[in-house]
Amino acid sequence: MIANITAQSFDYEKFNAILEQQNRFIADWMQSEHVDDVPLWIVPNLDLWTFDTCRRREEFLQRNLELLHTSIEWKSDLVFPHLQPWYGVGIYATAFGAHYIWDENYCPQVRPIFSRTEEIEHIEKPAIETSEPMREVLERIEWYREVTHDQLPICLTDTQSPHDTASLLMETNTFFAECSCCHEKYENFLQAITDIIIEFSEKQMEAIGPRLSLPGHQMLCHPRFQGISVSDDNMVMLSPRTYQATSLPYLQKIAANFGGIAVHSCGNVTHNIPNLLKIEGLEQVEHAACVINKSDPTPTPPENIQAGYGRSGVIAKIRLHKSEACLLKKLLTKDFKCVVQITGVESKAESEAVYREFKEAVSIVLEAQKRSV
């Protein structure tokens, strides 16, 4: 860990110069007709998500700055692009009355507050002001801007999908079972969650101002993207039919409102890739294709990612462990644009070695494909 990086000591000029150069590289890469290179993103292995850092505003900013500082020192095609006003995955659940539970050294959690569909059948969109965590996010954004003098990009907080949020609020067994057999009971509930996601996202955008980083959390960010990042991990547990009924319409509404969307999910999403591609305005996806479970315990096989998204025009940000360059041959094709995030790297020196190994593997795979045509 890099010690004593503060808002006063951070090298804004160096960071922004590197970010501007990166944005030009990504713009050229996105415009190219065929894939001749694969951007590698080596993110420093710094833990931002413990109780101490998440709950304490000043310490969380310092950790953010340490991450940005380290990312411009390590070997990588991409730097970590923004400050994060992250405050737990249950933030939208708190708007409906759930309370954060702070167990020692863990991120905040919520427990379900509804057990019967009658309790949510006529629920209405709540007011942002009723949620302390939502107020904290807006205050963090304002404070970030103040102490950094608007010199760094800021993204939205971690936006959990309507279905993910509903499963935090409703007794989980009941919710998943009824989604598969009588999903119409939840239409109003899911719409209310969608409405508060849109409203609070717009509120954050207004608070962030000119240095807004899109799509945001987890994603490749660039000024050309319009949509917001949404985490939709429940898709791994939903059948395509259930996902189409209980998730897809609400993601589409978010995409329509913002002019695009980027969707993250952990786990094996193979069965719902065709559904994701039905979203008009889908700009990007984020998945793990690793074998090493430190990256994801149940990843999507890389060949399924390539087969599912290849030639779709959707950019995929894919996580691989530092030891898994061998999987690139199953992932890459000249018609599939993906960014590879390499996990598990522990030092600047290791970043240089891992970067070389992966770049060589990328070159070998793409050259072999050219010769086979």
C-alpha cells in the first residue's frame, strides 16, 4: 500500500495527463474495424471495502487516492479512472426502509423487511431524503469535489439492479420462487425501484457536474459512453424466461432514460447473454472468465463469452487472474472487442512482468487467427 496520499499531495497534473492519453487510445481502439490489440487493465490489489474504509469518509477518500496514484505507477494500458462515492450495495434498499447493519470489518448489509407480496403490492417510489446512505453519497460527492478542486473524475455509487435490490428487501426464498411463477405480483415493486434508481442517478450526475465518469463502477470509462453501470448479479440464478419477465424490462427503462447501459454480473451468465443483447443501448458488459476462484468462484467460460458477445458490438470487460494468460486463446477474436482486467497483481514489478506476458499472449493469439483466415 502507498502511504500518505492525500488530496493535497496527489499529483493531479500527472494523473489527468495520463488519463487524457488513455482516452485517446481507447477512442481509436473503439473506432477500429477489427481488433489488433486488447487493452490490459491491471488494477492494484488494494482493499477498499472493509468497515473501516467504507464508513469513514476521510479514510475512504485516501484509499481512493492511493488506488489512483498506484494505478498510474504500475504497468497497464488503463488507469483507475475515478473517485468512487461507494457506500454499500444496499443503498437503494435503504430508500424503502431497510437499515444498514455494520458488522466489524465488513461492508454494510441489509436484511429483508418484507415477507408477503401484499406489503409491496401498492408501494410507491420513496423520497431520496428519507435515506441516510443516499444523503451520505451526495455529501461525499460534494466533499470530493471540494477537497480535490474538481480535478478528478467521479463516478456514480454502485447501482444494484431493480431485481437485485428487490431481493434485498423481500424475503429471498419467497421472492425468487414467485418471480418464476407469478412475476406480475412484483411489477409495481420493480417499477418503483427502477424509478428511484433513475431519480437518484440523475441527482448524483447533477452533484458530480463536469467530471462525471461513465458508465462508472466496474467498467471501462470514456467520455463517449452515455449509459450508467448497473450490477445485476441475480441473473446467474434466473432462468431466461424469468429474467426476461422480471429484469429485462426495467434494465431497458434505465437504458432508455440515460441513452445506454453497462451491466455487470459475477458468476456464470451464459444462459442469459441472449437476453442481455436484447437491451437497446447495451454498451458494455463486465464478467469474470477466470478459473482461479479469487477472481470469481463460478465464472463464465471464456469461450461462452466470446461466442455470446462476438460481433455484437458490445464491449466486454473481462476479469482474468494473473496466472491465466492461457485462457486468452478461448476469449479473443478479431471481431470481439474486450478489455482484460488482470487480477491478483501485488506490486509494480509484478505488474510489468504480467503485462509483458499477457501482451505476448494477445499478440500470439491474434496473429494465429490472422494466419488461419
